[in-house]
Amino acid sequence: MSKPLKILFVTTDLPPFSKAGGLGDVSRSLPKALSKMGHDVKIIMPCHGVINEEKNDIKLIKEDLKVKIYNENKINFRIKKGVLDQKLPVYFIDKYKYFRGRSKVYGYGDENQRFLFFCFSVFETIKNMEDSWVPDIIHCNDWHTGMIPYLLKTKFSKEEKFKKTRTIFTIHNLTFQMGKDWWTIDKKEKDDGIKKMPDFKDRDKIDLLNFSKRGILYADMINTVSEQYAQEIMQEKFGQELHNILKTKHKEKNFFGIINGIDYKEYNPKTDPGLLVNYDENSLNKKSVNKANLQKSFGLEVDKKIPLIAMATRITEQKGFDLILEIIDSLLRLNLQLILVGNADPQYKKIFKELSKKNPKKVAVHLKFETKKITGVYAGSDMFLMPSRFEPCGLGQMISLRYGSIPIVRETGGLSDTITNYKPRTGKGNGFVFKTYDSKDLLVAIARAIENFKYKKQWINLVRDGMQESFSWEVPAKKYVILYRKALRNK
């Protein structure tokens, strides 16, 4: 039997402490699955200002620590500690200037400086852990942690403590590579990923560092969050100028795709306290009570016969909202109701607010993402719309199936890996899929879903089959362990 691994999971977002996006779901569920398999897992994250330390029983364990960032830049910080689900230790890097003094998790002008400090302080935090614990694997998640593989290879691996430690870098969305939009940087100033680090106090130069590029170049193993997305980002169209590096890593067999899972205890319509009425695949009549409640709460006509389509996501161009706007007039001529929930980019806020005012019987919007209420949207809707231009993995389609809301998706990334097109004649498939990023194709997919909704017996079978599918973390966690062991064999 293989020896259990010591795994350090480094993230910038982790519920219930903070929740800013899909990374939070992965950061909560994957470490739990790895721990359940018998591995020794610890988590490190920033001590964000949004975290309620008293409520989450977070305690100070070390203070007056100093991290040296090259040259003579020494920065003081503290370490706090909490627990995830009464078992997994979570270490919080506490620095008021960069984290605790901020009112949100992301979105500041000094992002590179903040998270470069964070990456350096991860190593100092390891040195101050109880029982001289040293990880076999440091699992780094998204660009904010991308400097960790670079720092390990170029600096900390020279120390005896870290000589055997290896890194894996997980790309959750390649669009985000650093604290500013990478495509806005002049070609001559772009980070090549190997140059010597600038002085930490020189923010102009620090702002040019491409964390993701350095993570990819120096990590022992790289993966992304679906097999299809791994193939896509090795192409120029989706590769965000890093496709050639990823292709090289793929040839070396150090780049993989592993689809995310969902926590079936967290997302369970049978026990979910956020629902008006709980239900499962054998009591779908109770789901209609949640639909009526959702329609009522959004000011829509309460009618179980009207197909209710929902979107709960960031309202951005990536998520296909331009396609929706192109066909909105045709869409609103169909017998349907549409609910949009999520934080909206400025260019969409006004448009969708006005759309709902003009069409109050058909369109309702709530331009804020509230985690506690979101499962009520899944439970109350008949269909869940995800027409993304690209989608590294996507959790919405898996959660919607769990709650009996049938996905309408574009065939891309993780959507392609999890949703297959429904064929009424055979009963095969679990959603409605369109291939080309084209508004007419989207309209056809929605029309197909609405037409199939009329046939209640077949629709109930489709819903029931979807609710019984398994997208748990058990299989992905095993695949990650294989990757960890492969990384440890790399020298």
C-alpha cells in the first residue's frame, strides 16, 4: 500500500471563511476528499478582511514573523489558524496592509504585490508549522499562487527543508494570469517568466510579473480543470499566449486535465436547508413547490406549466451574454420565463435592468450573487442556461443536474466533458447542447428544451436520470493523487 502524502493546498478563497467564486468550491471540497482518502492535508490562505474570525474560531498562533523578499525587503506578518469541517487545519497569513485591511478578496491595484508577498510567506508559514511538518506536495491554485513553483525552484529548494518538496499548479481559468489584464501590457514589457525578480518596492515592475507563466514554467506538474479545456488551451485561439508553453509541457507529459467535482453533501436537495421544500428524484412533485416560490419571489407569474430558465453566474462576456442579447427579442416570443442572478459587468447591468422592467412577466434579474440563496434558483428552475464562449470546467451544470434543472450549454471545456445532448427517441443524454458559438444555434437549443418540456413523462425521466448522475470528488481526488506521485518521481 502506498504511503500517505503530506499535501499543502494553497488557495486564496475557501468557504465558509470567504467565497468569491468557483475556486472556493474546489478549495473546500478537494482537500476534504484527499483527507478522506487518508492523506495528511493542510491548507494555507490569506486572512482576508471579509473573514469573520470570531464566528469561525480563528486563533492567532504566531506573531512577529518576518518574510524576506529578496534584497533587504523584510515584511512582518502573523499566522492564525482555524479548522475546516472540524478536521482540516487552515493556516491564515495575516497582514493588515495586504489582506485583513481590505474589504473584499480581489480587485485592487496592487494585486501582484499582495500575492507575491503571499507566495513568499507560504514558505515562512511552513517553517513555523507544528511538528516540523513539511509537505511532499504544494498544490497551487490559479495565478495568485503561481510564484510558489518559481520560488521553490529558484530559491527555497536550496534549503534542506524543501529539497524533496514538489509543486503542482492548477489552472482554473487561463484568462487570469496576473493582477492586471495581461493583454494590456506592451509586448516589450511582458514577463518572459525567467528574468530575475525586480525589487519588491518597485511596484511598476512587480506589476509586470506574469504569475501564471512562471507557475507553468516551474511547476513539476500542471493541470487544468477539465480534459477538454486542457486540449483547448494548447491552441492559439484559447491559449492566451501561453499555448506553446503548455504544448511543450504536454509533450513532456506534465500537463493534464482533471474535471472538477461537486460536494454531494453540500449540494443535496433532500437535505439543503436553503430550500422551501426538500425533495429527491423520487419526490419531484415537491420540486414544483420550490418553482412556485422562486417565481413568486422574483415577481413572475406562478405557473408550473411555463418553462423557467435560470442563469446563476458572473454576468460577463465569457458566459455568453452577448449571444443572449442578440436573440433576446426572439427568445421573449417563446413561452418561457428567464431569471438572471449574479454580479454583472458594468456594460450589462443597465441592459438587463431595463430588460426586466420592459418585460416583467418574462424576465427577472438579481444582480448580486448570494451563496446562501443560490440553491433555491437551481431547485426552482426547470432549465439552467450556460452558453459560455469558453468554460474551463463549470460547476453550475453539475449542480443543476443534482437539483433537477436541465442544463442548456455550449459544447466547450468542462461543459463538453459533463453534458451530452439529449435525444428524445433514445432517451440518451442529460442536457441540450449546441456546438458553434452562434446566437442562432443557442436559440435552437433553447427552443428544443422548451419543446421537450411539453412531454411531461419523458421530461421527468430526463430530470430523474440527471439527479442520479455522479460528479462527486471521489474520482478526481484519486486522479490528483496520481499526479502528486508523478510529480514526486520527477527530478
